Amino acid sequence: MKTAATLVLLAAVAALHLLSPFGSLSVARGIDPALATTLLVELRLPRTLLALGYGMTLGIAGAALQALFANPLASPDITGSSSGAALGAVFASYWLGLTNPILMALAGALGAGLALLLLLAVAGKRTEKVALLLAGLAVSLAAGAATSLLLALAPSPFAFYDSFEWLMGSFTDRSLAQAAAALVPAAAACALLLRRARALDLMALGDDVLASLGHRPRRLGVEIICLSAVGVGACVSVCGAIGFVGLIAPVVARRLTHGHPGRALLPAGLIGAMLVMLADFASRSIPLDNAIPVGVLTTLIGTPVFIASLLSMRGRMAP
């Protein structure tokens, strides 16, 4: 029942995101119905689809990673795929001179893939959970530093300014082809993660119980990391990095599912989609000369949640 109510609410938010602002759509329809259709299909629909799909990917990937590491502070950022995708797109844009959006998306996807390969190489063959976690943090920090270095040394003196909105997340001026480039691999990754929801529930009982029921804990861990990296990396390569949604949505979803980590995957995806769409709606509704990037708004919302989670964990671990 809760999932059905969430779906209805999500549909309402998606419709609001697609149709607003209503005034400009009404004016366009008064001038020429074809113009209104073009505005709706070519400009607004890709933005809504990307916000919806990106948010759902962040929520599902975040819930899967938190279940894997049994840690409410885990998020898709720890796989290094977000930073790797940003590095690939920045390198392609400012050092190779690529301007085609699809080529930029491919470069970002390549960067995410290379970050994933580096993560697995650093973690080693045993791929323990702690090794994966630390390797992901190392790759993410290294890719972030490399991105800053490339921007600092870029031929264009405006590289930092030009890339700020993209690096902090933006759905502006994206096409249906770009939406497909991001959402097709993200949807496939999310579907495969949802198929592992039962195994993630069993993982909460311990690796021994999981193995006794026919699952391979280490292999499952690698699969979760890889699928999360593919899904999030594909979205980052087109829309830029959006932080904290993969942290917030699973925390709320686990409360709705009474602490079951596997069952929280789908609700976390729905909550993540709503958060991103609402953040993007607020971004374009705030009356400022320069639009606030979506990632800035999600970070402002997510930081208090992150601090609250830290304080909650500290209280439980106190002697």
C-alpha cells in the first residue's frame, strides 16, 4: 500500500515537473500548437526523464551499497564511478575539444568504466567489503583531484566556471538521445540490482547464512559494486554529479520497510526520483539571474541528514 501511494505521488511530481511552468506552455499553444508540442517533447520531456531516472538510479544504488556494507553512510560516490565519469567528460571537452553531447556522454561512460577497473584492481582478488570500500574512496579522491588538475591546466581560462554547473548536476538543454544514452544502461543496472534484493536481505543475517543458501558473498559484493558504478556512471556522464540523494533516499526507505535492506531498494528508488525532481523544480523556480545547480540543493538538504546519521551511529557505539 505504501509503495502504491508512493507511485501515485511520484506520478504527480513527474507531471508537475513536466508541465510547469504552465504559463509558457499556454503561450506557446496560443501561438502554435506544434510549438507547444516541440517545447514539451524536445525540451521538457528529456529533463523530466533524466531527473526521474537519475534519482531512481541513485536511490536504488545507494540502498544496495548500504545493504552490502551494512553502513547507512555508504553511497554511490564510494564506487568512484561519479568522479571517473566527471574526469572522462572534462578530459574530452577541454583537452580533446569534443563538443558533441553524445561523444561527451561516451567519454564520461569510459571514465566511469576505467574507474571501476581501477577499483577492482586496487581492491585485489579477495575483494573483501572493507577493501572495496577503501578502494572506492581512494579512486574517487584520485579522480576528483585529477579533474581539478585538468581544469586548472586547461587551455581555456574559463574552464572552472564553464564546468561548474555540469559538475554539480544539471538537466538543462539535454536531448532525448542523451536521455537514452544515460537511462538505458542505468535502467538495466537497476533491474539487475532489484533482482538481488532477496540476497541483500539474507546478507543481513551474515555471510555464512548467505553462503549456506547458495549465494557467493564475495561475488555478490563485486556485482553490487559494478552494477552501481555502471548505473550511476551512465547518468553522471550526461547530467553531472548529484550528491547525497543516494545517501538520503535509502535512509528514509529503510524506515518505511522496517529495516529490511533488500526490500528498501525499490522504495529508495522512488524516493530518490522524487527528491531529484523536486530539487530540479526548485532550481528553475527560484527567481535568480543564475540557476542554482541541482547538486547544490541536494547537498544542502543532505548535509543535515548525514550529520544526523553520524550522531545516531555515535550514540549507538558509545559505551
